[in-house]
Amino acid sequence: MNIRALANAATSRISPNMPIIWRQNMGIVQDMKTGKRSANWQDTPLVGQVQALTSHDLRHIEGLNQQAYTRAVYLNAQAMGARRSEMKGGDLFLFNGQTWKVISVPENWPLNGWSKVIVALRQTDEQHPD
């Protein structure tokens, strides 16, 4: 059962869902001639619920030593933060003309098809692989 769909029916009346571009990090690509490495991205349009962080979320990112403008995003997808073992940086979200990077995934429900991610506003337009 997708509980997010049930909750979204109520929350979207107060805070409407918004269109989001999910820029999924597919790993690093290296140019064999120059040796230059760059991130490989896959863009997917979707709709998500963007909310302020709860006090529990704030305590969580305080433990991660994150000091940034942050939001929680609820979506029917499985976004990821950095995965060092796979050499993949965190996924990005583009909404409201800004780029936000996934810094944590406090709720991931793959069998139910939804997740909650914490994103931080990027201060640059550069799309680094980290």
C-alpha cells in the first residue's frame, strides 16, 4: 500500500505538489583520450511534495554536520544520496529554478514505491560528480 499517495491527497491541499526534474547520478564517465572525468546524469520529470524539515530531520542533519538551506521531498521514486562504493555522487533535484542535492534518505520504501529525501540547496550551477 502506498501510504504516501493517501497522505498526499490531504497534504497537497495545503502545500501543492510541484514539478521536479530528478537528475539521477549514473556514475562517472572518463574520457580515455584526455583522462577528464565527468558525471553521467539521467533526467526524469516527476511530481513531488516539498516541505520544511521536521525537528527530527533537523537533529539528523545536525549529526551529519550539514549547514545548508534544506528541504524534505516526498516522491514516488527511489532517489539516492552519495554512494562512494559505486563511485556515484548524490542525485539532484531541480525545482523553483534551483538545484538541490540529496544529502540523506531517511525513508526509503522500495516495495511501496516512494521515498523521503533531504535535499540541500547547491550554491553553484556546476554539476560536480560528488
